[in-house]
Amino acid sequence: LVARDLHPHDTIVSIGGVAFGGRAVPVIAGPCAVETREQLFNSASAVQAAGAKVLRAGAYKPRTSPYGFSGHGPEGLRLLREVADELSMPVVTEVMDTADVDIVAAHADALQIGARNMQNFPLLRAVGRTDKPVLLKRGLSAKIEELLLAAEYILAAGNDQVILCERGIRTFETATRNTLDLNAVPYMKQRTHLPVVVDPSHGTGIRDLVGPMALAAAACGADGLLIEVHENPSVALSDGAQSLYPDQFAALMPRVSAVLAAV
Ligand code: PEP
Ligand code: MN
């Protein structure tokens, strides 16, 4: 179902009216996690003012340590919907558990499957039974083939609104949080009709590398970008080191447009 040879034309996936897979390259942005209403609103309005089309923040956070901030859950979802509506922005947020699919789908315009759950097959089937678009992130150690087969689970369950996300993979290199595999973008564009977005934030883990890799992603054919931006990354409860300051994001956006105009 995901293969391009049987379905040659590009699938366009709409998140609340924002199209991925067409001519435009929309940017999804926001803080890693919903922390407070003020933090979410300030971060969201800043990214919107700079040109981001879709808001993203987590209410359920998969944290490596069980003692890390793991999100506000249902209260985070409520805040996300409230701020998204106030700004008239669609919102995508992660669902980690099959038991939460209904409540997340009731609050969000699109469902994110995080890297750690890319091969959670019951969860893939559950989001495949919803009518919400799915942003499917590549697993930390997943081959491209495995990402495509994870997407296949969602399509096979009846939902063809899937956006693939390259977010870096684990390699021998430890200088960066992950190794952003930009090869995957043109490769997957050949193999599948689904849109492919790039997340240079988790791909690098280092704020000052996010901009250059966002530009590279735009140059190699990404259908969208996912960038973490926090009103004040120095106090972020998760992923502060890779989160852009609002003014950095605002400076990056016209450069992304310039790359897109050049390629
Ligand atoms: C996230 O998007 O904040 C996240 C946890 O990403 P990943 O699943 O790619 O690690
Ligand atoms: Mn994050």
C-alpha cells in the first residue's frame, strides 16, 4: 500500500487544512512538551508569527529516565487544543499508548507516533483505525524498510493519511544526539508516495546544528520540517539543548524559503 510503483502519484496529507506532499513545504513547530499555558501560548504564537503552519507539543512524553518530566497527559491535551484554537493553528501531538488513542484523537488534528513506538504494532493498528493523519517517526535503530513497513500497518488498518518523519538514527557517532539520515529523504521519495518530513531537532540534539540541517532537508526534497522551539529553552523541561530560541527560528524561516526557491 505504501509503495510508489503501485500508486505513482504523491499522496497529499492534510493536517487541519495544511497540505504535506504538495508544492508547499510547511513547518511544524513548537516546544517539545506542553509545560504551562503561558509557555505553550508564547512559544506557539512566536512560531506562528515566523511562519510555522502547524503547532506541535507533547502531552505524553517518552522519556529515557522514568524520573524525567513525562508530560501533563489529559490536561496537556486540553491546553494544546485551547491554544491551537485561540491561534487557529492545527496541532499534532504524540500518542504513546493504545488506551490513549481516543482521547488524543479527540483533541489533536494529527497523531504522532514517536521513534520509540515505531514498531509498537498494536499502536500502529489503533491509529490506523482513526480518521486522523499520523506523523510516523523513524525508530532509533530502524532501517528505512522497517519504517515503510510500519507505515504499511497503518494503511492496512484503513488510514492512508501517513506522513513519514526522518528524525535521526543511532550510529557509532556520539558527537551528535543522533545521525540525521538525509539519504532517507530522496530514497523514500522514490520508494513511497507518502510525504516525508525531517526533524533536525532530534536529528542533531544541538541547537546550533538545527538551522543548517533544516536547510539541508529543504534542499534534498523534504515535504515539511519539524522544529522544536521554546520561548526560553534554558528552562525547558525537555529537549532544551536542541530547542531554538524564537528569534533563531524567525531568522531561519526566510532562509528555508530561499533554499526552496533555489532548488
Ligand atoms: C519528540 O518528538 O519530542 C520526540 C520524543 O521525538 P522522537 O520520538 O523522535 O524521539
Ligand atoms: Mn523532543
